[in-house]
Amino acid sequence: MSTFARPTPHPAGPGQESVWDYPRPPLVEVRTDLLEIYLGGDLIARTQHSWRVLETSHPPTYYLPRGSFTDGALRPVEGNSWCEWKGQASYFDVLGGGLLASRAAWTYLDPVPSFAEIAGAVAVMPGRMDRCLLNGEQVTAQPGGYYGGWITADIVGPFKGGPGSDGW
């Protein structure tokens, strides 16, 4: 039998946020940070208008307007998944600089009403890109390869996705 053991949050310093202070159910925020995404050496997306989704134990996931991606960078693929908070997700292959990152981006075309503002916006798996920048800072991908959180110096964990975090 598995038991839930909430990890001890790392202390947040000045100007930092702890993912353990984020809400459950998640919250969506409009942001004006500069986001840049590179694949195959090419800049494939750039925007200063995005949304970040904040959920307990997860670094923020950023959703960009689809129009912030270069032409041809997103190719819809078959299949979907279900998020208990946002609804049905659809996927994209991401292309840039001659590289293809299979199913490395997703969108909610018709999310539940509390997430309506991200309808059609696109999130990427930062660990599958060459690099993702948030206001010029290179992002570290959320551990585990399943989630799309963006870790920066102002976000502290521990973060869901690593070994032993399935029950968080």
C-alpha cells in the first residue's frame, strides 16, 4: 500500500516563489514576460503575451498564443489526453532547424470554463527543445519528461516529476 508523503518545501528566498504555495486546483495567469523557444538552432516562437498555469508541486507551465510560433513550427498529430483540470489536450510535433520533436507541444482547443482563456494557446516540453528562455534566462525542464513546467532561478521546489513524486 502506497502512502502520500508531502515533501518538505525548499525555503523561498527574496523574489522567489515556492511551488508548494501554488493552488490546487490550478490557477491561470496572464503574463508579459519575454518567452523564446529554440529548436534545431532556430527561434521557433517568441512572445510577450502568455499565460502561466500554477499548480501545487509543479513549476509553471507557459502557454503561448499559437501565432507566436513561426510558420511550419507546429504540425498537428493524432491522439489526445485528458487533464482533470483543463479537459482534453491535442498534440503537435514541433519542427525547427531540420529537427522534429515528436508530440512535444499541446493545446486545449475547448478547455473547461475555468481555463477558457488558454483555449488554442500552445505549451511545449522545454526538455525537448534546444532551449527555452524566460526574460533571457535559460529554463530548466521539469523533471521526469512528462510535464511541461519551466524552472527558473525564482522558482523553488521540490518539483513533481522526479523519482518518488508520483503520489504528490
